[in-house]
Amino acid sequence: MPYKAPCKAGVVPCGAHREGNARAAVAGLRRRPRATAGRRAATAHVAVAPAPASPKARALSAAAKADLAAALVADCGLAPDAAARVAAATDRYSGVSGSAALLARKVAVLQRDLGRAETDRALRVFPQLLCCKVEQLASRLEMWDDAFPAAPPGQLRRRLLAQPQLLAVSVESTVPGLYEIAVLAGVQRGGWAAWAYKALPLALTRPAVVEARLRRALGLLNGGPGAARAALAAAGAAGADGPENAEEEELQAGLPASETSSGSGGAGGAAGATFTMVDVQKAAERDHRWLMLRETLVIERLEALQAALGVGGCLWGARARVPWHSACRAFLRQPSLLNRRPELVAARAAALRSLQGLGGERATRALLSMPALLNLDPAVLGGRWRALQEAADSHPPWRAQLDAAAPATVASLLIRSQARLDRLLFLRSSGLQGSAGSLKTLIDSREAAFEAKFGAYDSWRRARATVCGDGGAAGGGAGMAGDGEREDAG
């Protein structure tokens, strides 16, 4: 069916339009319609295994479970610990058969399509996967492959294995749900597939839940942590069996007036409101992972970020913390910060403020202008600052420029790759500082332009890479260096 845009381009539909337009935007993706009788429950649609078996049904004794595990090891080559997890699951989940022959058939399908080691890993994490029928396991693997044909070979399977619960859900409803979430996150239609693949873990969450979290996040940013906690408490008190308008009240709690008015598109925000729904959507589009955190944890980590950004600064007089809206803006610019442990973020902020010659106040302002600095390991950050200091010491004009640099300028210099900073070392060793220009211009200039101006740079860089074994020095990319996004989400 033709695409029907939400109320405003890239904006979560509100009021009477909330359900219809976002749902219609992805309705054509469904192979068969998902049942939507009544108000959708705001709960994750994780494919939970069948309810635990009753005590009478728990017929396998400890010895029988040991025999079952041994049979799976002998017949399937399953790792002993994975086999033990499967055998133990027969007590807890009625869908996990106690028949070694039936389990062996299911394990064989997984081993054929995923590999032995990967199957062991998946069953250690989620033995309930064997609640599925044999034919379901095979068909769902194929359907996931069909859903993301552009995925690099083998990568999709690895991602499914990292979250094997995804193999236990109906792909026919789950993938369209992911696209629906992409619409709610403000992703433009051409980017739905790429964003849905990146946000694959959100397949276990209903779109209605994501929509509610986006709205509560906006309430948190504009209303502060106190109002956000009150909204969460009210939502919990209403519960699934509350009045028909309980979900609507819970969604609107803490939002600016224009966000809750009937028929509002949601992009505007009330007079005086600092943030809009578009801001929240952009944060979700940049990094979906904060949507997977418990909402109480989101509040706590935003408070921790506020504290980390402000400790040691004297910008706000007696107040120890930066303003709430400044911390929120840092989150919106770098949403991955909520996926980092608060103590890690605080340590990195403290490391920046401790750099000799930078100053605590300038460091705090630099962090606020470029929160991506908190992605850098303190050792990396310290090395880059030393490189700038050494270059400045070698040329008085550079010293004057660095000492007078605005916080945003300092941040833009520190976020560059080491390969860019190595240009200063080349100029120092060649005695070319006087004809080079300003520090910022030298570091910001494109690689081709720098090499055209300083013809000896390429050979110097290659020779240095050979001597130092420094592969990074040979690749002068733009280099916004952040460490990987593998921090624990808590």
C-alpha cells in the first residue's frame, strides 16, 4: 500500500493520530496482519516459553535428567554444560520435551544451520529455544535471512545467536514491528531497513512500548527526574487493568502542554520547553540502545551524567552540577553515554579536567560542546593533549593559539585522530612551523590538501609507520575516535 506519512515528517504521531498513521506506514510489510483486538498491552512481546510445568508434570528425576544430558552429549555432540541446561529446562518449561530423540532432532537443525559451537552458546543462554517445533526452527532461520538480504554473510546469524530469543518469535510480526519502531524513532523511509537491522534487539519490544518510552523520555528531559519518577509511579499504579484512559494519561505525564493537546503533531514543545520530540527521536535514531534500558536506569544515568559533567567546575557558583538541560543536551548529542557505566563516565570526565594547562572550567565547557570526548580512554585523551602541548611549546604562535582557544575548539582538536595530530610532529621535526598556519587549520585540513602543501609528509609518515609499527599513523582519516560500543548496558 502507498506510504502514509505520520502527522509531521519524522515526528511521532500524537493524540488521535498516534495509532493509525505510524501503523499504516508499515502495514504493507506484514505478510499477514497482527491481531490487535482491544488496547495493545504495553509489554514486551518476547516469545516467552510456555509456563512452567506443574509439579505433577515434573516427572524427570535428577538421575533421568543426568541421563538425558548424557544422551544429548553422546548423540548430538552437545557441550556438557549446554546439555545440562537443556535437561534442567524440562522441569521449568513444559514445551521442552524430555524425549532425547525429539530434542536431538531440534539440536541437529540448529547445529546444521548455526554450527556446533554456536548452538552450544545459544542453548546455554536460552534453552527454551527447544520449545519450538523442528520445522519452526528451520523456517525461522530462513525467514530472518529473507528479512535482511543485505546483511553481510554470517553476520545476521551471529547477531541472532547473541540474542537467541529472536529465534523463538514469529518473524512475520516481529520484523514489521521493527520497521514500525523505526517510524516512531523518526527514521526516514529509505533508512528503515538499515536502522531495523542495527536495532535488531528491539524486535523483542512492542512498538507501543517504544512509543511510550519516547514520550516519557521527553517528559524526563523537560520536566526533570522528579517528574519522570512520578510519571513512572503513576503508570505502574494504573497497571494493565486500569481505566481505559490510563495509558493515555501515563503517556502524557510530564509532557509540555503542546505535546498533550489534542491533534498536536508533537514537534513543537510548549513555550519555554527546552526539548521537542524530534530531539528525542534523533537520539533514538543515533543509538537505539538507551531505549532498551530500564526507564529508572535511564533517569539514574542522566543524573549521573549531570554530576560527572559538573564536578570540579566553578561555572555555576555554589552549584556542584551543570544545569539539567545541559546534561540532557549532552545525552542527545551522544546517546551512547547512557550505555556506559556511570563510574566510567565520571572517571573520564575527571581525567579531562585534570589535564595540565587545560583548566577545570574550560574542560567542563569542552565536554558540554563535545560529549563524544567521554568515549575516549583517558590514556588516549592524555596522549593527544600532550601532543598539542609539545607542538605549542615548539612554536610561540601555536602556544598563544592553544592557550586562547575556546572550549569548543579544544574539544574539536582532541576528538581528532592521532594521525591528524601527527602532522604537528612532522612539522616540528621538519622545522616548518613558521610556514604552516594555525593549529586548527592544520589539523582540520583534508589529507590531500595537507600533502599537496607539504610534499615530504607522505614519505615521512610511511617511514614512521615502518619504524614504529604504527598502522594508525599511516591512515590519516577524519578520525572521530570513540571506543567501541561494547560497554555494558547495565
